[in-house]
Amino acid sequence: MTASDHADNADIEALTKFLSESDAAAVAPYALVRRGRIKCFFDSPTTAAESGSRAYGDRAFSVIDVRARKVVRRR
């Protein structure tokens, strides 16, 4: 596995843990996750990626499809 794959897996695990420990469902279908922490939920993966790019100059974030638990946009 590459370092990027490990980061993706850590972000997906963080999202899964967050949703399992929360009484609420995700508020939107896409999550912006940075270094294992959920930052925000979005309706569009493009909007999430744009927001992540503006907020994090190093582009160290993932956009995850909440239902599929798959990374749709990577750093």
C-alpha cells in the first residue's frame, strides 16, 4: 500500500467511527476529511474539493462519499 492509500484508509476509518459514535446521520452525502478528522459535509464532491483546496494549501485532505465509504477526491 502507498502512503496515500494509508491516508485514505485512515480518513475512511475516521468517518466510519464518527458516524457510528454519533446519534445523527451525515447531513450531506460527501465529507471533507483531513488527517483523520471530519471537517465538514457537502452536497457536492466538487464543492468539497474546492473548499478543501482553499482551506488547506498543502492539499492534505480527502473527499469521501459517505454512503459508499470511498474516497472520491484525493489530495
